[in-house]
Amino acid sequence: MSGNITLTERAAKRINEIVSGSPDKSALRISVLGGGCSGFQYEFDLDGTRNEDDLEISRDGASVLIDSISL
């Protein structure tokens, strides 16, 4: 399922930098919300909780979480 999503080395480095400032957060969460007139909205949050339906993509110590509906 993650075959279309790639976490680059540069992105992993930047995620690690951002997450290091939030000790209680360990991953970048990407969410897609249904929009009205303007279409979909994308959210990026720091999250320390991995849910059962999350896809986790990791590289060089950085983690990205995407819930199954947002995929």
C-alpha cells in the first residue's frame, strides 16, 4: 500500500529536526480532509500515537503516519 509514497533522505532529515523540538511527539502525521468548494485539505501534525489503521513509513529514524482513510 505504501508503494506510491516515498520518504526521501532529505525529508527524513527535516522531519527528525522538527520532531526533535517536541519530545512527546515522535512522528509526522499526514491527513487528508474532505473539502467543500476548494477540494481536499491536507493537514500536517506532530503525533506521538500510532493508531491501528495507520500506515507508518520510516527512514533514517523519521516516521510518517497516514490513516487508512487519508490513503
